[in-house]
Amino acid sequence: MKRTLISVAAVLALAVPLSAPASTTATRLTGTTGPGFTITLKKAGRKVVALPAGRYTITVSDKSTIHDFRLKGPGMNKVITGVRFMGTKTVTLTLKSGRYTYVCTPHAGFMKGAFTVK
């Protein structure tokens, strides 16, 4: 009888669905700066114009040592790649509601973009 109760308890324990943990996956964005005087931020190959609030992994390909990639927004002023750096860097950030800009600091007058987070 004792063995039967243990077996029934084991079967019931396996039958109860386990809750899945909250998703911690960040949405991927890609940025580029250079080699000419261009700067971009894209999601799945399309220019970012608006995003929902949440976690994002941003991979920036910096193709020139005369540019940087800076992201500014509510409570954020993040230099992802600096001047003199050439290569790829990846960061994961949480974006809150508001307006964000990405800019090459030395060429901020013409190398910039913006998007909103809702």
C-alpha cells in the first residue's frame, strides 16, 4: 500500500505543469557607424523608428576610428563604441518609455538618428 501511494504521488507530481520562468530574452538591434559619415540602428534589417519598452541587445559595428556610437535617452547616456575604436561591441540595455537618439559625437550635426520607446 505504501509503495502504491508513493507511485501515485510521483505520477501526480509529473502531471502538474511547471510554470515557465519569465522571458529574459532581449530583442536584437544592430547599429553601424562609418566607414563614411553614416550611422544606423536597425531591427531585422529595418530602421528603428519605434520600439516597445524592454530589454534590447545592441550590436554596433564601428567601421572607422573617427566615429563613435552614443545612445541617449531617459536616464541614459551610453557610449557603445568610442572614437579610435574600430570593431564590434555588444551591450544589453533596458529601454524605458521616451525619446532616444543615437549619434556620432564628433559629427553630431549630421550623424544622428532618433526613435521613440512606448
